[in-house]
Amino acid sequence: MTDERYDLTRSAGFMLGTSYRKVSALFQSRLKPHAITPEQWSVLYQVNLEDGLIQKDIAERAGKDRPTTTRILDHLEQKGLVGRRTGDRDRRSFQVGITDKGKELIRETLPIERRANEEVRRCMSDEEYDTLIRLLIRIDRHMIDILERE
């Protein structure tokens, strides 16, 4: 097969990217009235799950790099959704806490995320969805292993 005729719809990376962008666009559209992006929401959600995390842990849990997480936390802090305080164990790190306003936003928007996820689930059986999640987790772990070796 020549390079000119390569079918990107058979490329896992390409299809993961296009599918992600479409699902993210749906979620973003539904979050718009709440003035928060899906990326900001995912970070805020992690802070809501465990108050007092340091930025490094939030980045890992949200699947983002540290500079992106710092930028997102800056935006969330400007919006009054989170606050930072010097870390208990390491004064060079900051613990991040969610504000009452941030908790309320998560309460209001979690059903939006769940409905967007249900839209994805509607195009497949429960068994197919479970298989998809298992495969995505496998891909994620495999890519982590490869990236750590490089």
C-alpha cells in the first residue's frame, strides 16, 4: 500500500483523536452555560474527589501534563472555584482545595457529563462499552510503558 492511499480510519491514534474531539465538543457545548471547559472540568472534578491534592497528583489523575494543569488551576482559581495553599510536607508545592462555588459547579455539571457519556453508550451494547473501556485502559497503560522507556 502506498502512503497516498493510507486509510486513516484504520489508524487507532487518528480514530481515538477524532472521536475524543467529537465527544469533547458535545460536552463543551453542554458546559457552555456554566463557563467552564471540559479540560477545566476534569481538573476541578479531581480536586473535588480529593481535597488537598498537590498539582503533580492532580495532573496525573486528570491525564494532563504539569504545565497544562498549572494553567488550568490558574483559570479555576481566577474563577473562584479552587484555592491553593503551601503544602504541609513540601513548602515548594501547593495543595489545591475546592471552594463552595467549585463544589456547587460540580454538583450542577456532573449530570451533564453523565448524559454526554450516555450518548456515547447509546451506539453500542453494554458488553461492547465494557470492552471499549478495557481496551482503552490497555492502550493507555501500553503507551505509558513505551513513553517511560523512551
